Amino acid sequence: MAEYKLTTPLSDDDIIKLKAGDKVLLSGVVYTARDAAHMRIVESIKKGEELPFDPKGQVIYYVGPSPARPGKPIGSAGPTTSYRMNPFAPILIELGQKGMIGKGKMSDEVKEACVKYKACYFASIGGAAAVVGKAVKKAEIIAYPELGPEAVRRLEVEDMPLFVCYDAHGNDLYEIAKKEWANKL
Amino acid sequence: MSEIRNVSVKDIEEAIYKLALDAAYHIPEDILEAEKKAYENEKSETAKKVLETIFENIQVSSEEEFPLCQDTGLGIIFMEVGQDVHFTDGYIIDAINNGVERAYKDGYLRKSSCHPLTRANYGNNLPAIVHTFVVPGNKVKLIFDAKGGGSESMSKVQMLKPADGRAGIVQTVVDWMIQAGPNPCPPTIVGVGIGGDFERAAVMAKHATLRHVGQPSDDPELADMEQEILTKINNSGIGPAGLGGLTTALAVHIEMQPCHIATLPLAINTACHVNRHKEIEL
Ligand code: SF4
């Protein structure tokens, strides 16, 4: 298993070399969006409206951070459970989104979209939110401020530790890891 | 019989305020201990790395800058009220809600309560969910449980058939936790409620997650079942954060009470690896 340092936006070449199980330290801009924001973004896509950001090459982090203390860009910011974004991810991947960051399983449709359009689902450690919060250097709300923790934020991250979970070759780290460690007690 | 005792709801509000802040930033000792023990027993390198990150997270959080998890939960309160307690200075539920609201504001905790249909965020994390039990005496015991949505979503109530019996219960819990996989932020503490009725089973299951981690049930039959389920869950290979390993659950805790001759209610409530809960007696 390899370890890569990547900076957003990501290209097809960045994605193709990644294999499920690889470690990635991600830097650059990532956008936050959860359930409510995804509903609005997909609604805007259907209506042909302008989006809060152009998904091409971008990575979306499924997170609803806790409020920032004075002098800090953000509070704790670990991943939320990703399956709730199953209906939305393939739509955005088709528009050029290159990565999702979250925790937990996603659907077969998401896996297929990752293969077809060269994208990658990165797993982060749920509940390690204080540690991840520290990797965020800047944060700015760019859309839907009324959604509170669910607003869309533009984050600048440095060396955010991630695992490649679904790669662009159809592999699934959760399945591989589970098989490897089953019935070992 | 104890003497009637006045308890000011102002003291309850203050207690809830402190418990909520404490829970958000400081992991319960028993959970940290169980995680350290799991670390020693782990054979997967990745699992060890994940647990190291969890330990680092616990340390960063207790330095008061970042809550343990960004999902600081809804406030669930288990309140045991002695029947000789007389509350003064206001309405007890208002006081609990005030304590929660103030703590989530002052502590920079995330407000997660929303309208179920419009999903509009109320911005105050209210209302708290209060389970009240009347007990003998004149004391008040409060358990504050900051329950996150990820693990809560991996919970369920199922009305089994009486014929499903012990084997059916074991199978249902194990299958459910394996299906939940990485979603509820393993290593988890699995609370199981057996019997009672539909909603009592659910309350028992959640209450069971708050037991001292790994302390077996007093009932040897249940203790045996807890161990069997735990071994089966940990043989799934899911591991910490779902990235593979021997530690998918830290413990299985079962509570049980009698049920109707026609029913076998079963509830599973999953608590994640931060399992934030704190208690006090007033
Ligand atoms: S399940 Fe627990 S650790 Fe995971 S995100 Fe939710 S509150 Fe945090």
C-alpha cells in the first residue's frame, strides 16, 4: 500500500494511480456539504442554476463542523456517514467531481460512477474530529449560511490524513479489510 | 421512607450544563481503558494506527479546544427522581433544556436538532430528550448522554417471534452490527434491550450503552450471551473505523425484563467509540 501527497483540484492521473488501502495526505481546497446542501445543489443542477462551486476536479467533504472558537478557523470536523449522500454523489461525479470524503459504506451506484468517471471515495476516521479539525487552516461559508452546520464551506486543508476506500478500479477497502481480518479470534 | 427534600431546578440546570460540557470534551475513563486494552490485543497494523489516532483525538479534545466529535449529539437525559423530592424554583424540564442550550452555546458545541421534515436547524439543540424514572428516596440522579446521529441511525427495534428465542436474538444482533459495518464509528458499544414492550426495549438498549464498559451483566445467562455476541461481532473483521481488525465492538451490554406471552421485543442501540456520557447525583 502506497502513500501519496495530493493537492486539489485532482486530475484523472491523480485518481488512476490510487488503489483501495493507499494512504493520502490531502492539501488544498475542499468543499463541505451534507444532506441539506446536497439537496439544494442537485435541485440547482436540475434547474440549470449556478452552483456554489464548480464541481470539476473538486473534493467534497461530508462534514458538519462544530462552531469555531474565537481565533480558530473551525471547530471539530470529522466525517459524517456517507450513505445519506448516495443519491447525490453520482450526479456530481458525472459533472467532474473527483473525490468524496466521509465514513461508512456508499452504494454500488457510487462505486460504478467512480469507475466510469474516474473518481475516488476517501475514508476518514469517524470521531477523530478534533484531529481533523486541526488540519483545517482556513474556512469560509460560501453558500446556504442559514443551514448552520450544514452550510457549504470552502476549507483549506493541509495534509489531511485519508484512506482510499473506493478507487477508480472498482475496489472497496471496507470489503478487502473485512475479508482479511474475519474469523481471526 | 426518606424526608421530603426540596431540590431547586436551578441546581439541576447547572448540573446539566456542566455534564454536557464535560461529556463533549472528556472521554469517560472506562472507555479509554477499554480502548487501550483493545490496542494491546489488536493484530492489525491499520487498526492500531486508527486507535492511535483515536487516542490523539482524546488528548487534543481534553485540552479544551475541540470537542471529541463535531457531532456533539442531542442531549439525552436519564433522570432518576426519588419520590420524596420536591422540585422548586420552576419547571424541571425547562431547567434541563436551559442547561443544554447554554452548554451548547458556551461550549462551541454543534447544534444538531432540526425539523424532521423541512430539516430547518433550530439552532439551540433543543429539546433535550428526557427519560424519567421514579425511585425510592429523596435524591436525583442525572445521566447525560450526548448521542450522535451516526451511531443512533444504526439502531433498531424488532419484534421477534417468541420461537426465535435466544438463538434468534444473537443472530439478529450480530447480523445487524455486521451490516452496520463502518457506519456507526467502530469500535462500538452495543446496547441490547430484550423484553418489556416495544418502547421499553428501546429505552433499555440505550440505557445499556451507558453501563461501565465491559462489566458483564449480573445475570449469568445474559453475561454469557453478551460474550457470545461480542466474539461473533469481532470475528467479522470490520475493525476500528471499518478498516479491518479484531476490534469492531468494545462490549455488548444487555438489559432484559419480562414481556407478553405473545411477544419477544428486541432493541439494539449502538454507541460509537466516543460514547460520551457523564452522571451526577444531587
Ligand atoms: S457516530 Fe459518534 S464518533 Fe461517529 S460521527 Fe457520530 S458522534 Fe462522532
